[in-house]
Amino acid sequence: MKLENFPEDIQPYLIPDLTSDEGGRLIYRCLECGLEYGIEKLLYTCPECGQVLLIYDANFDRLKKISGELWHRIFDYRKMLKISALKGIYLYHEFIGPIIPLDSIVYLGEGHTPVVEANSFLQKKAGIRFYFKNDGQNPSASFKDRGMASAFSYIQFIVSKGYISSDVLAICASTGDTSASAALYASYLKPHVKSAVLLPHKKVTPQQLSQPLGSGASVFEIPGVFDDCMKVVEALSEKYNVALLNSKNAWRILGQESYSYEIAQDFEYDMSDKVVILPIGNAGNITAVMSGFLKFYETGIINTLPKIIGVQSKHANPVYKYYLEPDAGKREFVPVTVRSSVAQAAMIGNPVSMPRVIHLVDIYNSMSDKQKVFFVEVSEQDIMDWELLANRNGHIACTHGGESLAALVSAYEQGIIEKNDVAIVDSTAHALKFSGFQKMYFENSFPEEFEISPNPDLINSPVFIRPKDLEKVPAPGKPLTGEDFKQFVERTSEEIANALDLKKV
Ligand SMILES: *Cc1c(COP(=O)(O)O)cnc(C)c1O
Ligand SMILES: [Zn+2]
């Protein structure tokens, strides 16, 4: 819809105004020593103490001057605008990047992913009402695109300001999806922006490996697991002039907050009885989701903070273990050695964002006057079984979506979730990225360390039909004709009809 056709009172708010002195003022703040730094430079950790940073808006209180109801109208009307820059995560521009001019915004179609209610069969199985939010329907088929849209828009912004040279090498370590996303966004900004990605050898799926290769990135495979790759890119980013794109980069977090904003908008800003469930790997996403809901809460856009449940596999569960200790004073973070997991993108033993999680969980719970953030662990078996069951009921969940659904069931059994709660379950990537695990399940070929044995009811495999009595069948380049072809069609369809037990019309 054209600007002049919107209600007059809403028009001044639809296109963010960056010329006002009253606008946002973003700064990095260290979570350890509290020091603040300007955002002209791309910082990852505090130059004083080495701790991770988060980005704050020093002028955030201006957003509280607009009522919650008016914000609802701004966001709901803004959805009807046809301006590319505001169609993705920057629909929430004031909250995600108030200093980023619209012409620096990179939009590749990310965000506003579908929220799909589970059918009644699956809801009965799970015991409660729930929806999948399909973040696998982002352009590189995972939620990482939300963070990359923000990080690359920021890079375009500081290049346009002349804060950094226009030749940028974007670099990241990845369990597969970060590199797919970083390579995609970098390729859009070529020739100035180039990308290099580091992957743990044989620990990403063939689909995930094909993505950065297809985008033209330099792809390096390193022995070990993700945590080892992370150390190498950290060393590179400290010594060389590169832009680190891992979620250590706080701009990633800002972009991923859009996930919370969308859930709020999807449910008419009513977060009472809502439960948001998501997997934890490097813990960037749960950081962003908590931060996002907190910002909407502080500005009156939502009146309740939803419950948040972070889930980990028993094979990679450092965050879960940390919160097992009920006494906050006695908690101690201990990295774990990860074991093979089908939730491979979350197979991380030493999450970079752990200090951010600890910081935000405290704030989130105290703002709610009760515990609202919970952590659950699930077995590899449950992850696969729930993923496959979901997908047999109309979904496109990845293994991490299965993990989130398994957590819903476990949390309900434990009484963390109540009967009347409504859950939003994060399928963080597309099922197709992890189809190799589905294949292993169907063929009962999981290596022992996964501890997965297939449930026969969930197995599926193709049936080869080749009527034995036929002499000739078609082959590529060698079609059948005449009576032979007629015979082939007739006999093959007969055998399929028999296999399916079809009745004649
Ligand atoms: C990255 C990723 C995760 C884990 O997210 P973190 O922010 O690292 O905790 C989960 N699922 C998928 C599909 C991912 O790509
Ligand atoms: Zn510091």
C-alpha cells in the first residue's frame, strides 16, 4: 500500500526517521566490567576485560513514549508497506537497528516465517496445543539469516560511513548453518565483501557444505568439532583484519531478536499462557529471544513475558547442566565434551554466549517475579522420533525442531508447562538440511554412539516396482513404444494398485 493511503495519524511513524536527534544511540556494553564503547568499530569482546558484549540503545527510553497500542498499529500497518528494507527483520527497525539507514539494509527475504498450528493428532500426542515456527523457511533455510541480515547491514553502514575500508573479509566458524548464511549474504555484497568459512571436517551435512560452496565462499575444513573451529577463527579475528560473523558478534544477536517480535505480532501481542521453545547450541539464539521479549515488555508492546524453554541434547548439554544447580550462588559453568548428535547444529560444548545467557535469565526471571526461563535435556532417540512424527503430520521440522518438540513433551510431563499453555516450537532449520539422519533412521544405520534405534512405525522406504513377467522396460534414452509400452503401463499400474490395495472404480 502507498504511504498516502494509510490512516493519517499512522503515516509519520511508518518510515523510520533517521534525521531526528531524538533517534537511537547504539553502544556496545561489556557484560563483565560494564564499560561502553562506540559502534564505529566492529568489536567482539571488551578491549578491557575480554568478556562478550551486547549492544544497547542509550536512548531506548524514547521508545517508551509511544504507547503499546500505537506500536501495534505501527508494526501491523508497516507490514503492508512495499519497501524492501522494511519487509524483513527491519520491520522492527527502532528495536533492531535504529541507526542503520534504509539504503544500507540488506534484505534477502529473511524473517516473518510461518507459524503453523499442529494438527489435532499431533496435539493429542504432545498433550498440549502448539505451533511450529518454521525458521527453516528463511533464505538459507535456517534462522541464522536473521542475524546475518543485521550483521551485514551494519557492515554496509560502516563501510558507507568510511569507518572501515570497503574491502571486507567476513569469516566464521560453523556447525553448518552459520556458514551457509554468512556466505549467502556476503555473496550478495560482492565484490567488496568476500567470505571464508571454517567447518569441522565431516561434522556438517552434505547439504550444509554445498551451501557456502555454491555461494562462492572460501571453505576450510578443520579436524575436530565446532569448538575447535571457533578457537581458530577467534585467533584469526584477533590478529588479522577480518569481520567475525559468529554470534560472538553482537549484531547477530540484534537481528535474531526479530524472532521474538514476530511471535508477539503473530499472536496479537498477547503473550499470556505462551511458551517459546528453542534449541541451544552456542546460545546466541536464546540470548536474542530473551532480549527481544524483554524489549517489547519494557515498552509495553507485550504485557506479559512468555515462558522460555531452552533445550539441549544429552550429548551436548553444558547449559542444562549449569542450571541443574538450583542455588544460583553455587552454579559453576563447566564446558562439556560433546558426543555425536543429530541436533548437529547445536553440538557445542562451550557456548560463547553463556555469560549473556546467565545475565539475561536473571533479568527475565526477576522482571516476571517468578521463574520463566527453563532448561530441559532430551535424548537423541526422542529428538528423531518427534521429528519424524511431526513431519508425518504436515511439518518440515529439522532435527532441532524435533528436539524442541521433544522438550515440549518433557516440560509438560515435568509440570513446567500447564495444560492451557500454548507453545511455539522453533524448527530452526529446514528438514532437508538434515535428511541424512532421516536416512540413517530408516535404514537403521546409526553408528552406536548416537544411541538411536528406529521405531518400525516411523520407518519409510521406496518400493521398486518392476513386473517380472515383462521382457522390456523403458530406460533413459530408450523409450518403449507400441504394444510394449502399453504392456509396461498396464502391468506396472496393476502392481502398484495391488501394493496399495486399491479397489477398481
Ligand atoms: C545455530 C543453530 C542452532 C543453535 O543456535 P545457537 O544460537 O547457536 O544456540 C540450532 N539449530 C540450528 C538449525 C542452528 O543452525
Ligand atoms: Zn569488560
